[in-house]
Amino acid sequence: MKVTNDMISHELESTERAIELEKYKTALKKTQFIGELKNGLGDEIKVAPSAIRFIKKTWSQKLKIFFSKLFTKF
């Protein structure tokens, strides 16, 4: 079977369409996932989504981390 330019261009076009379809599906799933996350979260995050709240570690957690860092160095 002889490969012609038409066959090659048709194959390229179908591949490009498949790539665009996958990009579209990925973007759609991403927006759906973000929407599900926002719907599942509380009113506090819906009102102020950019507010950052730091979770402080207790002194026992800090001590445990310190010792783990100390003993893994040697």
C-alpha cells in the first residue's frame, strides 16, 4: 500500500483533533473537580477563598520533628 500526502495529512488532522479533545476533557474535569471542592467546603472558604490560615504545630510535634531531623543527618 502506497502512503500518499492525503493519508498523512488526514492522520495528522485526526491526531490534532484527538489532542484538542483531550485538552478539552482535562479542562472540563478540572473545573468540575474545583466546583465539587468548593461545594463541599464551608461558608468561610466560599466567602474568603484567598485568606490563609496557618496551622501551628504543638511543642511535641516540633520536638519530634527536631529529633527526626537530628538523627537522620548522621
